Amino acid sequence: MSDDLFAASADLASADTLPPLAVRMRPRSLDEVRGQRDVLRVGSPLRRLIEGAGGAAGPVSAILWGPPGTGKTTLAHLVAGATGRKFVELSAINAGVKDVRLVLDQAVREKSLYGRDTLLFLDEIHRFSKAQQDALLPGVENRTIILVAATTENPSFSIIAPLLSRSVLVTLTSLTDADVQDLVTDAVADQRGLAGDFTLAEDALDHLVRMAGGDARRSLTALEASAGVALDRDPSTKPTPITLPDVEQAIATAAVRYDKTGDQHYDVASAFIKSMRGSDVDAALHYLARMLEAGEDPRFIARRVVISASEEIGMADPTALQTAVAAMHAVAQIGMPEARLVLAQAVVHNCLAPKSNATYAAINAAIADVRAGKLGAVPAHLRGSSYSGAGELGHGKGYRYSHDEPNAVGHQQFLPDALVDSADYYHASDRGWEATLGARWDSLRSTIRGRQM
């Protein structure tokens, strides 16, 4: 792409003659890359690839793993630009083994005739079958090509082990709101972008950032569409103002009045938690939707669901915590928009599960005793006895191994002396699975403490 084209004013009346805004604003150097500070630190494998430093063994291939819009294609272009490498781009969506072998053959000729390395950027590599990925191995093994492959799925499950072992795995993360805000602001003013022909209202900028969800490409695509709406609405004013309604119309999503650092954030989150506690599925899903549509970090929501599973449900349905934790890990791996499905499932589970705060109350009561100074020494028979001299101190003497007792439970003091007669923390509810635990704990406590409870 010529410099003249990059410098062209973003007259959207002739936008069909220009590449998309996200392409025009693609970073041309490391200094322009947003986010990814960890993987681009000085001396990192990816930075050395981009700077053309391959070391004594030569450049290594790389697998770029991260959510959409985190710069995988951009980084591949920067790697290709190092020391004049030939750049070939394939997508696993429509390419096959035949295409891979053609690239390998051309790479051999390129190296022998011109002494130039070939970089193959393979997008969506997880869509390649095992046999198709096998076709890449000879080229990567012999460094016929430098492979930079991009994937949004966990490479441990989607990429064959031999290819992973011959490549550097680079994990990319979603851009921060600050990164996206800087990117959008630059695109409005930059000659490659909208060239100052538009202004962007603050609330419109905030909405673009929220809806981007850390995806640089999504933010620029939405900005470009919003500029088109603004130009249709007001073709005469220069610079043309882009308003919140323009952005809402462009991306067909109304701005949810939700300040992620203000009262609305806490109010909606509070209503969400209380709705799960109150077993109202519809209300909980409503507040979940409000947070998601406002651009709330789904990981924040997932953490609230996990807390609720223990605080509000506990042993009344222990599987609620399993569902919530699984949802938290899934959300971190797949991101939006699919994360909404995982979160909804966990929220419905929490709402419909029987409720008990017995474990919540129990740990709080135990902590209150500790803070009040009710401690006491650990009974001597429970102290560690595996080190030299412990026996002389009486440590472990008189300890009764529970598995030698009938039903693996016997009379023995576990609490410090100061709490033997007062500790009474856990009171099982009569709801759900926990209803079976109350009688069991009464029986166990009676045996352990040697008296009727």
C-alpha cells in the first residue's frame, strides 16, 4: 500500500476506494502496537523474531494464541517485515495440504535463488485437521519456512504436539479499555484513519470502548460504521461530529447506562447477586444481560458467580460450585460472545439450587473467635512428630490414628483447650443435600468429643 494512500483523507463518500479502517490503522512498527507488553518485552522470542534476531540456531516458528482483535495478524506482518522476509498468508478455513506444499516448494526456490526466508502466516490453524497440520512439520523442522500460526482456541487441544514442540507459544491478551480508547482516538485524528474530518463525542467514545470488549478490530470497524452514519446524518458540518446515537445506530446496540467504576456498576452487580440468592432466574439473567451489554468484563461476573455458589448455596448443592468454577475457567478461555452462554448456565444453576449459608456463617464465626483471641495451643498429640527431638517434647504422644477407629471416627480432642466447650460453628440447614449432613455432624461430634450433643 502506498504512502499516498495511507495519507489520503478519510472522505467516507468514497470509502469504497479505501481499505477498511482496521487495515489502514494496522501498526507499521512495534512502537504502534497496543497492549501485549509482556510478550513484546525486550529479549522475548516474539520481539526477537520481529527485530530479525534469530540467534545462532536461526529464527523459530511461533503459535499466536489469543482472542480476536488482539493483534495476531499485525504481529505476523511485523515478523515478516524483519530483514525482508517474503510474506505468504493462508487461512485454514479455505486452504489445504495442496496449498501448504505449494508454499513449501516456493520457499525452497526463494531461499536458493534470492537467499530470502519465507514467513507463512496461517490464520485459524485450529481448523486444520491432524493430517493437514502434519504437512507443515517438514517445513518447520528444516526451517524451510518460518511459521507464524494464529488461533483463538487452546493450542494444547487444537494443535498437534510435534508442531507445538517446534514452535514458541505466544499467549496474547485482550486489550485494556485504555488501549482501545487510545487506538480509537488516534484513528480519528491519524491521516491513515479519519484524518481529523470527524470529532467523537466523549459518551460515543465510551460506548465504542465498552462494546469493543478488548478487540481492536471491532472498535475500529464500529468507529468506521459510526462515521458513515454521522456523515449521512450531517454531510455539511466539518469536522462531522460522531454522536452516541450515531454509534448506537451503527452497531445496533443501545448504550446501557452503566458506569463500570460508578454507582451503576455496584448497584447492578448487587442486584445480580441478590437475585441469585433469591432464586429469581429471570431477574438474575436480566442483570447478567445488562452487565454484558454494558461491556462488563465477563471474568468479573464469573468471579461473582463462584462466590455466590459458596456463600449462598454451599453444601445444599455442592455441584453449584463445580459449575461456577468450570464457568470461570471457560470464560477466561473463550471470551465473548460465547461466554454469555457459559455464564447463563452457571447463573441458572445458582438460582435453582437449594440455598444454605451454613458454611458462610461457620467460617465467619470461626474467624470471629480467632480475632477475639480465642486461640490456645495446638494439643500436643496433634503436633508434628516427624522431626528430631519432637518425641522428647511429647509431640504426637497419645494421638489416635482415625483409620484404626470404628468407622474411622473415635474420641479425641482436636480443638485447643480454650475452645473445647465453646466452639460451635457449623449448623447444617435442612435444605437440599445438606439436609443429610446435620444428623451426620451431630453423630460425628458426639463420638469425637465423647459426649451427647
